[in-house]
Amino acid sequence: MSGKGMKRGMNRRDFLASTAAVAAFTIVPRHVLGGQGYTPPSEKLNIAAIGAGGRGGGDVGAVDSENIVALCDVDDKKAAETFEHYPKAKKYRDFRKMLEREKNIDAVIVATPDHTHAVASMMAIKMGKHVYCEKPLTYSIYEARLLTKAAREAKVATQMGNQGHSGEGNRLICEWIWDGAIGPVREVHAWTDRPIWPQGIDRPKETPSIPKTLDWDLWLGPAPNRPYNPAYLPFKWRGWWDFGTGALGDMACHIIDSPFWALKLGHPISVEASSTKVNSETYPLASTVHYRFPARGGMPPVKMTWYDGGIMPPRPEELEPGRRMGSDNGGVLFVGEKGKLVCGCYGQSPRLIPETRMQEFERPPKTIPRVEGHHKDWVQACKGGRPACSNFDYASPLAEVVLLGNIALRVHDKLYWDGNNMRFTNNDEANKYLHREYRAGWTL
């Protein structure tokens, strides 16, 4: 919508907020204008995406009932399908130029590799844009803290892309556990089938030519400089220390979301890890991470163990022979004093075990607000609705738990964590991994 005719000094975002408050008096009912579900143009957000290929394309598609006004990707080939699908959107390679030039952007999706999440999101937030950022929110714990603080101060609507948080399964798990279905929980096991990309490998020695469709320097962003090699992208960047956050970063924000929420975990007090061989270039082939959480508001201390690379927790005796534990991408097992609960990735299909226990279970009332979809939840927040369910105030502490596990993989020690002061109390080497120096030209 054009800014012409608006009161002087009122920007488009202020206009959207003010019109929402008086919509009943100023906007003709939707069913009169365009049928049920019709959204007048005046109520639509102008959304831009940083990272338009792969996952970014899916994120854009989930909000294209709004106005997709600009798309940015450093790889023309990877983003080609999304570019073609939205021919009216302005196309960019450098998100900094896009944000500086496109003054009408209300909200931004960030779906880049992990190492550029923070710099892209921070620039958007500082410019007053609402932000939807893919998991695991940031590459480092320091970035997560600063990003959350900035979003809170800017009063923008945020959401992390752990879409299972908007699902029914995670809500049921919380309601059942809070109702005492399995009693106090002191033990949790969470696992994934990742990695499904190369890990445990060294840096390639070959230096092939950079494809003409790729801006390698922009792809590197704040990460240390290195020659291009197809071993890094697309998708394979997840396994490299400089760019991704490994199996934990890819899946733990989905999988440990249910225990983090249901058990109100917050900061762990310690973390330690064991794994296959760790080198300086890529994450290990398989790992196990042990977290300890203190007692919290009437809930007992919790030991949570993470498994990846094909490692699984012991199969509970209550699970019937031949019955699968979890789902394709992973799952969670809650061990309570009065029973056990198992679910799949994203909190899918929660069940008390054995099945006879589930059949006898009297479901408690549904007390947690339901949402229509993860992206729609964010869009509604952008338009002045309640905060999105995985906004940065919730998502950042969850992401920190994930990232702590990766630090434990690098430092062969049991690490004691002071979450309030963002430091390890017993290992200065580990504190070095809370953040890293950016390449010249990149800042938060």
C-alpha cells in the first residue's frame, strides 16, 4: 500500500498497527469485498526473504498470502525456482543492499546457513523489521543473547523456525505432564537420525572455479575466508564448524523443544559430551551429550541425554515388541516417577507407554492456546496480535542449550555453566567458543 495520504511522520508499520485497532470502523467486512478469507491489501505485510532457495523457498511459500516484495540469495541457481514463482519481487544477492534500498519492507524471513543468521537478523531488527529466523536461531550463544535483546528493545515480532512448537503434539505433552500423567520427570532421552551429510572429514585440498551463479564472498559472510569447494554447499555446510551447527543445530531445536517447554528447563548447570573423533573442520560422525538441569519451581532436577549419528537410548521395557520408538527423524522419551511418555520428532504422536496405559489415560483439558500454523502465528504477531509462540524470548534459551552441546564436543571436559552471566566457570577454553571474531566487513 502506498504511503501517500498517511499522516506526516507515520510510517507504514505504524499505519498497519493503527488500522488494526479501528478495523471494525474503517474496513468493509472481508466477506463483502472478496468472499470468506479475503484479506484487503491494506492489511497485508510487505515481506522480504534473505535466503530464497531450499528451506527459504518453503518459508516464503508459507507466507505468500502477504506481499512478497523482495528476495535475496547469493546463489541464483539455488533460488531460481523461488525467483521465478514471485516475478514481481525485487531480486538481490546482498541482503544489506536490499534492506537499505527497499524502504517498504515490514518483515523479513532469514533462511540462510547458520553462520549468517545473526548478522542478517540483527540488521533487520535494527531497522525495525519483524523477523522470522530459521533454527537454531544463531551460530553462537553470544549472538543469541544480543539478537534477543535487540528484538525486545525494538519491539518487533519474532519467531524461530522450529515449526513443531506450533503443533498439537507439543501442546499435549505439556498439558499431560503438567497434569501429572507420568509424575515428576527426572530423566529425558532425545535422539535424531542426523547427520545425513558428510561429517568427520578434513578440508578439501582442491580449489575448483566458483560457479558464475554463486557469490562465494557473500556466502562466506562473517565466517573465516577459505577457497570455494562444492563440499560446502548446498546443504552440506551443516557439518562444517565454520558454517553449520551439526546434527544438534539441525534437529535439536525441533526435538528437545518438548522437554524444554514441558519441563521449563531454562539454563543447564552442566554439559558434557562424548563422540567419535573430533577434528578442526567438521562435526563428529556420532555423539552423545549429557545435560544437567537444576530443580525449577517445584520440578525436580533433570538429566537430559542427546544422541545422534545412529546412537539410540536403551529401549524401555514398557514399549511393546515390534513397536517403533519415535519417528523417522528422531524422538523423545520422558521418564517420570509414575510412567513414561514417548513422542516422535516435532513432538509428533505423543503416547504413554505401554499402550494399555494410554487407553486408560483420562486426558486433561486443553489449556494452551492453539495456533493455525507456525508462519501464520508470526504474521499475526507482526500485525499486532499476541507474541508468536516461539518468539526469541523463548527460542533463544532453547537455542543456547543446543549450542552448549556443540561447545562440549570441542572441549573434552565436563563444563559447568553460569547461564545468568553467560560463562563457563571451570574452563576458559570453552568460553572462547561463546562467540568468534567476524571476518572484516561484517558486524552485529
